[in-house]
Amino acid sequence: MNQDLQKERAAASFNPELLTHVLDGSPENTRRRREIENLILKDPDFQHEDLNFLSRSQRYEVAVRKSATMVEKMRKFNIADPAEIMWFKKLHLVNFVEPVGLNYSMFIPTLLNQGTTAQQEKWLLSSKGLEIIGTYAQTEMGHGTHLRGLETTATYDPETQEFILNSPTVTSIKWWPGGLGKTSNHAIVLAQLITQGKCYGLHAFIVPIREFGTHKPLPGITVGDIGPKFGYDEMDNGYLKMDNYRIPRENMLMKHAQVKPDGTYVKPLSNKLTYGTMVFIRSFLVGESARCLSKACTIAIRYSAVRHQSEITPGEPEPQILDYQTQQYKLFPLLATAYAFQFVGAYMKETYHRINEDISQGDLSELPELHALAAGLKAFTSWTTNTGIEACRMACGGHGYSHCSGLPNIYVNFTPTCTFEGENTVMMLQTARFLMKSYDQVHSGKLVCGMVSYLNDLPSQHIQPQQVAVWPTVVDINSPDSLTEAYKLRAARLVEIAAKNLQTEVIHRKSKEVAWNLTSVDLVQASEAHCHYVAVKLFSEKLLQIQEKSIQAVLRNLCLLYSLYGISRNAGDFLQGSIMTESQITQVNERIKELLTVIRPDAVALVDAFDFQDVTLGSVLGRYDGNVYENLFEWAKKSPLNKTEVHESYHKHLKSLQSKL
Amino acid sequence: MTQNERYEAAIKKKFHIQMLAQRLGWSEDSRELYYANRSLSGDLGLALQFVFQKALRSLGSEEQIAKWDPLCNKLQILATYAQTELGHGTYLQGLETEATYDAATQEFVVHSPTLTAIKWWPGDLGRSATHALVQAQLICSGAQQGMHAFIVPIRSLEDHSPLPGITVGDIGPKMDFDHSDNGFLQLDHVRVPRENMLSRFAQVLPDGTYIKLGTAKSNYLSMVVVRVDILSDEVIPLLQKACVIAIRYSVIRRQSRLRPSDPEAKVLDYQTQQQKLFPPLAKAYAFHFVANSLLEFFHRSYSSILDRDFSLLPELHALSAGMKALVSDFCIQGAELCRRACGGHGYSKLSGLPSLVTRVTASCTYEGENTVLYLQTARFLVKSYLQAQESTSQRSLPQSVAYLTAPDLAMCPAQKVADFLHPELYTTAWAHVAARLIKDSVHHLQTLMQSGADRHEAWNQTTVIHLQAAKAHLYYVTVKIFTEALEKLENQPAIQQVLKRLCDLYALHGIMTNTGDFLHDGFLSGAQIDMARKAYLDLLLLIRKDAILLTDAFDFSDQCLNSALGCYDGNVYERLFQWAQKSPTNTQGNPAYEKYIRPLLQGWRSRL
């Protein structure tokens, strides 16, 4: 064990085990999580080789092998609970990229949500047992988030009772679906339904793409891998082009909408139901943001306690870089953010389950707010995490750039979260649409509830874009409640400004859509402020639920740091809205620096509490024992370039270069 | 390509270009070679030869230059520059490698005493270099004399095998720079002759007497040179390319509708997309002028420094350090923004953007970690501020900080939106904020010291605000350089006009992202912030019209962009499909199917 880390752990003000229980939800959850972890980590069947030294094709092969083993093991260990399946997969795949993953995360859930009972009977069993490996093909080469723009067509032919699938243009080729390139033999394809000469919009179809037995593409199907990407080397994201490809009528998922044998179209009852899956995935991504940022913080903070550099006072030994104020200022706000997002993620998961209960009883009233919140928080947390992982990597200096740090892999595999399941800017604008609706509702005299209820206070306060001090409150910068209040005022103000600017543009331009576009920078800002408020609020409320004094104290410091850092970074909003004064901002900046010093002794224990095992971190710099340099040297010796003492290119190129000149 | 293949390709390219240069008589600092490099996107092996030579010419005596430089030019030796160690980076004094003088044999014994002293990261070291310029602690006559540079032969010129006492190899896979064999070097009492210590600024006489000829700073000179060069040779073009790709793609890509009746709109017509892409574009242009201006300043001061006149060195050092940090930080952010602005396809390597991002992002660390560099600028600012306060001092302040003594307005005079389009107005605003933050940072430092804190501890406890002050100062300098560059374009009014919009956008975007600093002491009012914001948003629409031509003007060939999204003809989707089909995953078989997928698919069946 590295001496520095040993000292850090001994000096912490709390027992990280107790904090781990808070993060997992209960001691029982922690116990069960570790049980599953050990099941995998101690199992020789899951060989955890270092992917960094493998080619893309080798990485794909390893992932497929692990998927296959995993299916066997889950049956053997009888792991069926969805949450446990998630843990199980995450662990043994380390980076959670698996070519057959879409079968479970998209193909089967879509079949369950949109397939009739007969359809489920036909396909569910074989897809659960992987006789069918399915994927979900929505995105096209030229079209993404805007669903109505998709070009793939499914034209019904009543004579044969078949749908004819076509990719009419190059931009309509399905592009990106995971597992499509090489692995899957079926896909749920989203296509524009045309029957009796009329287009009825997007519907889902089950499309066989590869032949059983040979795995060769079926006639009429062109399918392949879309080539190398930033990350996700293990995944065969694919393309799919269909050329007058016929499938039986029964392959359209018909739980909601139907096409009768004669071609008559029957409309679905409600569109809102499809929100459910999206909300689930986006809520899950909020938690994923928290986990990835937590991993990055673990690596950067442990390494910063091991790394010594330069001098603070001449003559003394080189200090740990974690003792530099600038290093603390880079890392501790991110650590606080990671904790904030852990709690936001837990809240989203709970809310999703609660509202899902309501939905199953036919109560859809809370769905629009949840949908808006999930969209906004997915964007808010993934943007922050994206920047945060990068900041952690850069805080590790040169070694952060090496794959040995694990940080490049965490980054490249996380960053698509900003794009998939709804591009972040578009997500923010969806939240903004809900905020604008709520604002209008308040103005027409109706109260709104939930997270936006602060808008109810607006009409009485007559906020103007450049008002003088109208806020009745004085912000106490040491009170999480009071800071939540300040964030609420900021959100209210920015929502109001966006709404007013939108109205002004409408008056000038007379087209709602043009006005919306010309206000969209304001609208995104309003959504961000709303999400930021939600995060601060959830963090400060979490403090009340914690009994253990030492844990509460340390979380309270993190909560304050998270809130104050956000104020400092957005000081203009708080000043311009007269929510805080200049001298308060100065106090905020001073308080942040004090908090850095207060958190410093607990920093290592705070990342230990995330409880990531070394294999899961995949980082030489972030090792629990802190023996960084020895292992770094050993790791480098494994580089493929070191296989021979003199590289062949010396003989091929260098030698002749030297002799010819 | 694998790491091994990319390395080989880079060496091969270097080989061909060297033959070409020799045939056509291009000298090694020539414009021709710079252009040739630009067209190959710098994907060349043996780049460190150049760093070695720069260091040699800055730190070597005339005899040493005469001996080693021609060997480098003819590639009879392949050299690298080995400074960073496994446990030590930017902080030179902390390096552990030792060079102990042995008067009996007139040799230096170069040695890595610990694991953390192993040289780590130097480019071309892993597999290629025959010689390394090793930075080591000089010990002679029993005294430590600090860091000096030594030429150490590491591989046999006959068969390329490592020489006795040398352990050398590649440090393993990185985020990028696969083509470069960054390496490690462990030295076990390796002996080099006395003449191998570079001795322009310090000498060791045969009997071991140490003679100092320059200031302690002179050793930094080679770093200053490299920092200036690296901006225009490597860092800025990467941002420019990212802008070209993202902006071209944004007029091809259509998504959603602006009006229900319209066809899908080009994504560049969305305000949010403009707000993502135009500030990086403005930066790409701003930094072009910044790099030019720095180079001019460098050449002005360089010759006097070589004559051992060090008066301009502090400013040169502070400015080059800070600008390297600011420009690389913004280029990193900008390139990543461009990548993400291309949605899913930006994640595909076929877009060319991931490689630009992973490449530019290394620049936050190499040639000096950015935070450390900002703080070097900050130290210079503190000194300059204190100098400005001494009314007795007759010496004028260095040019870049002259504004510290200029008369300052307490409030911005802007009254309408259009006022924010006056270069003088926003330059003054930036000068005001920079001056205030520098004043605050000095004030904080002094208060802490007066309350009894040790000078060094006080510095550490105020570094966050020093960082902020340095960034504001550097932003001010870039705004000023950009506006001055515009003035020189009077004869080309059309060009001047379009660049002025970018300059305005650059300055205002900086204000918009730091409104707190401008509101803080009431320099700008809330109403003025709203005006500046309006001016900023209006500029987006004006720049939209010229956006494509502004990216065409960088004049990168398709081959050099290597992007399916950013090609000049805009045939994005056709190219994307073609390139994907060529991917090895599609042209080679799928061994995973036979091994795992097939049993998986059939295992279930057999159990039925």
C-alpha cells in the first residue's frame, strides 16, 4: 500500500463504508451488489484482459465471448431482477459495451411495449434465449432526433398481405444501431407506414436480416459495420439497407396501431404511452452520468494524492499535487458534482418507478413533467459529466493521456451519451417547451405543480429583465436551503426572460417557429437553470435524510461546495438578477476556497466510498493501493511496440534513410 | 491501422519527405517544408529531431552546433529531447536524473537513480532515436548545479540495438499519437564525454570547475521557442480543421423543420448550432493573428537574448507561456464542441473529428502543463503591477501590461447595442476587467502575507484568483492583437468587414461567458449586459451568411481533412457509405460468429 494513500485514509473524518450504504440506498443493497461483484471477479471464466493492447476486431471478439459467457452465467446464478442484471453486466464487461446488449435493452422491451400478446408469444422466448439476436434500428444516415424526418418506408401489399420495406435514398440507410453490423439476425425497424396510398407515420416492424445457420445477410438486405469510432470499439454499430424487402403483415408490432389484412389502418389510442421507454432510458442515463463522473474522480483524486510535484515552500520535499489550491479547485467541485448526480440519479429512478405505477393504473397526469425533467436532466448531467471526465483526465497531466490511466476509455465511451437517446440541445429545448407551457399556464391564472411550482410566484413579483432589487430574501451562503432558494430565483428569472423574449419575437416575426429559433439560446439557458435548481434542491433535501452525524457533515460540505461553485461560475446571472450582491459573490468565492481546505483531508475517503473495484476502474493511476509507478512501468512493457528490441521499420526505412543521405 | 502500422507509416512518410526536400533543396526551416508538413497533417515520424535541433541551437556552443547540427540535417543521427520523467513533469528542479562529472576521465556519468526518474514520454524515443538530449541535475565538484542538457547516445548506429546501460522502449497506447513512439529511457551509469554537455550558458572545465554564463532562465529558452512554434504548427490548425468539417457538414445536414410547411432545415440555420460553432470559428481566426504576433515578438527578442541581453526575456516568457495555455485550452474546447455539434456522425472516426480532438487535447500538457503556465504569467503580472504602483520607477512597463498604468474608466460608456461593436469599447472593457482582477489578486496575496502567512503558502492559497487574473489578461491581449490586425487590413475593406464581425464576436463571446466579472464592480450594468448579448446574437446571423467561405478560406485539401463530413464537394452521405463499406470489419471475416455467436444461437435450440 502506498504510504500517502494510507495516511489519507487514516486521517479521514468518517467511515467510507457508511457513505457507501447511503449511495447504494441501504446496507443490504451494498451487500448484494458486492456479492454479485465477487461472483464475477472471482470467476476464472471472465478473463479480464487489458483491452488497450488489442485491435478493434479482437476487442469485438472478446466482447462477444463475454456476452456468451454472461448469458450462461446469469442462467446458472439465477439472476433475473433487472437492476441486478444491470450490475452483473456492467461489472463483467467493465465498460458496459456489448454487441448483444441491444437485444435486452431495446429489442425485448419494445416487443413487450408494442407487441400484441400473440407477437410476444412468437418472438419473446427465442429472443430471450438468444435464438434471435435482435437490435433496434431507428436512426438513419441523414436523420436522427427528428423522428418524422425518417425516410425508410413500409408499404402494405394487401394481395400477399406483406409489407415491402425500402431504403429509398442513401440518407435513409439505417445507421448506428448497436449490434447491427455483425451480430444481430433480427432488427426492429422504424419505418413510415404506407397503406391504401396514405402515409401514417412511423411504426415498428420486426425484420429478419440474417439467415439462421449461415448468418449470411438475406436477399434484399445490405448490412455491415459503420467503421471505426471514437470509442465503443467492442460494438459493431451497423448499417442496414433494404431493397423491396418483404415481411409478413404479422411482423408489424400491433399492440397500439394496426393494419387490417385488407389494408385498413386502425389508429392507436394515445401517443403518450411511448414516452415510458424514453423516460426509463433517460433516467438511467442520469445515473450513468453519476457513475462515470464518480469513476473519473476516483482515478484523478487517488493519483493526485500519490503524485508529488514542484514545491510550495522552497526547501521542503515536493508536495502531493492534491495540496495545490488549483488542483483542488479542479477536482473537488467535480467530486461534489458526482455526489449531486448520484442523488439526482437515485431520485429519477424512484420517480420513474412511482409514476410507472400511476401509469399502469391509467393516471398519465404526471407523465409530461417527468418526460420534460428526464430530457433536461439527461442533457444537464451528461454535458457536465462529459466536461468533468475531461477535466479529471487533464488534471492527471501527461499520464492522463496514456490509456494506462483508464480515463481516455471512460471518456470516449461516455461522450456519445450527449448525442444518443436524444441530442442534448434538442433535449434542453424539450424541457424549455414544458417550461414555457407552464409559464403560460400560470399567466392564464392556473397553478402548476411539481418542480416548476416556483413559477406560481412569478406574476406577483413582476420580474423585469433588468429589475432593481426586488427579491425579498437575503441569501445565507452557509445554508443549503437558502442557496436552493437562490437557484430557484435564478431559474424563475431566466424562464421569465426567455418567455418574454419569445413573445417579443412572436410579435415581430409573426411565426412561432421562427421566434422559437431566435430565442433558442435563451431557452436552453432557462432549461439549464431549471435543471441546476433541481440538482441543488435534491442534494440539500438528501442531507435531511441522513442520520449519521459524520456523514451528514461531510455531505453538507460537498452540497455547499456544489451550490456555491455553481453560483461563482454563473455569477453574472445572480448579480444581474439582483439575487446576490457583489460583496456576497466575493464571500462566495472566499467560502469556496475555505471549503476546498475543509474537504481536502476527506477527499480520498470520499472517492473510496464510491466503492469501485480496481478491475472496474481499469486504471493504473487510480489503483486502490496507489502503487502507480511500478505498475505503470510493467504495463508499458506489454505494449505491442515493445515485442521486439529493434522494430522492423528500422530495417525497412530508417536504415536506408541513414545510408542514402 | 494498429499502433505498429501507424508508426511504420509515419516513418515511411518522413523518409519520403526527406528525400523530396533534399532533391528540391528545401532547407529545414523553410516555408516549403512547413507547407509540406501541413498537407500531411503532421502525421510524420521523427518530429523530435527538430526539437532537438532547436534546443541545440539555443543551448549549444558554436562548436557544438557545428558538430551536431549537420549530423541531424543529414539524419546520420536520429535525436529526441528527453526531459519529462515518470514521476516529474513541468517542474524542472524536481527532475531526478543525475549527471555527475568525473574529472579523472573527463566524463559525465548520467544515471536514473530511482523508478520515478525514468525518462517517460519523449517522442521518437521508444523505437527510433539514436541520441537523446537528456535534461539532468549536474553534479560537479560535489555541488548540485541544477538542470543542464546532455547529448547521450542511446542506440547503436550499426544495428540500432540499445547501448550498454540503456533500457529503452515504448510507453504503450495513448489517446492518440499512435504514429509516434513516445518512449521510456532508464540510464544506468552511462558515460558521455565532457563535450556532450550543451555549454552556451554554462560550462564545466576539465578540472570540474563550474562556470555560469547566463541567467537561471536561459535554460527555458528552448521551451519558449517550442511553445511559440507549436501553436501555429500543430495546435491552431487542428481547431481550424474541426471548424471546417463541422460548419460544412452543418449546411449539408438537415434536421427538423423551422416552419411546419418548410422542408427540413439546414442545422446551421438553428441559433443553437450557430452559438456552438461560430465562437470556435472566431477563435480559429483570432489565434491565427495571435500566433503571428507572438512570432514577430519572438524574433525581435530572440537575437538580443542570444547575445546574452535578457531584458525582454521575462515578458517573452510570460506571454509565450500564457498564450500557449490559453490558445491550447480554447482549441481543445473548440474542437470538442465541433465534434459534438456533428451529432452521431461526429462520433464516427470517418468524420475526422475524433482524431482532431484526441490530438489537440494532448496540448494541455505537453510543453508545460497549462495551469502551471498560467501561473507563470500570473507571477509576471504581480511583478508588473507592483512595478506600476511604484511612482518612483521611471522604467516603463512592458508593452503587454502597459494598460496597468493607463487611465481607467469606472463605468462603461455604452448606451446602445451598436456601441458594443466598437473595438475600442470592448478592448477597454477587457483591459478594465483584467486590471481589476490583477489588482484583486495582488491585494489577496498581500493581505494573507500581512496576516502572517508564509510567502509561498500565501501564493498557493491565492492561485485560483491568480489563474483568473492571468486568463483575463491573456484574453485582453488576444482581443487587442485581433483588433490591431484588423487595422492593417484597411486596403481590403471586404475582408476587413467580415473579419471584424469575427473579432466582435470573439470579444463579446468572452464577455458573455464571464458576465459576473464585468458586472462585479459595476463596470457594466445589467442593461449593458443585455445590449452586449443582443449585439452578440445579431452577429451570429451576420456571420451565418459567410460561414462557408470563412471555412473555405483556411484552404485545407480534402485529403488533409480526411473527413467524410467535411469534404469540399459536400457529398457527405455517399462518402460515408463508401468509406464504411471499406472498413476492415466488413472486408475481413467475422471470427466471432463461428466461435461464439453460432454456438449461442444453436445452444438454445439443442436444449429444446
